[in-house]
Amino acid sequence: MRLKNILIAVKDIEKSKQFYHDLFGLNVVLDNDGNVILTEGLVLQDETIWKKFLGKDVVSENNSCELYFEEKNIEEFVEKLERLYPSIQYVNRLMEHSWGQKVIRFYDLDGNLIEVGTPI
């Protein structure tokens, strides 16, 4: 068995497709009526579909998991994030851990937690 995809619920598929393309270069592999598969295996699902499957409300900013990306030129990434999405909500701005890795954490447009760090 292998992990195939990671799915996140989003309020606006089009805005989310643009967000993940703008910041991470992810492209659409399949767009199927409220379900979008992006490169690297990230799946965006319309929140109304997810709520119907679960029979529960979606809880954003729940901090129970995060999407983790690595970027060598993290300062350049932070500049792009601030330029394209100036009202993004940060968990922590760019910082450096004691072991030398630089990281930034923020929420996407729907409250899904994202971390971007330099490779270790």
C-alpha cells in the first residue's frame, strides 16, 4: 500500500488553484466537478462536497496537520508571498531554528496550515 494523495477542503476551487500555482508552482492534473488533483498529489475538494460526505462542518485553522514544502531560496519565497498575498495570516514569520533550518508557517486562503522550510 502507498499514500496516493492529500486532500484539503477549500471554499473556492478557482482561488485555491491560483494560490497553489502562484506560490508552489502546482498545476492541475485533473479537474472533476469540485475535485481537483494538482501536481505533487495535492487534492482540492469543494468544501460543500466534503461537508456532505462527512456530515460535519469543516474546521479551519485546526492546527492538527500541515502541508510542508521545502524551498532553497526561502527569502525570495517570502517576498513573493508578501507581494501576492499581503493579507495572508501567519502562524510565524520567517525564523531560524537552532539547527539552522529557516521556516515560515501560515494559513492558506481556507485556513489550512502550511510550512515552508529550507532543506535540511
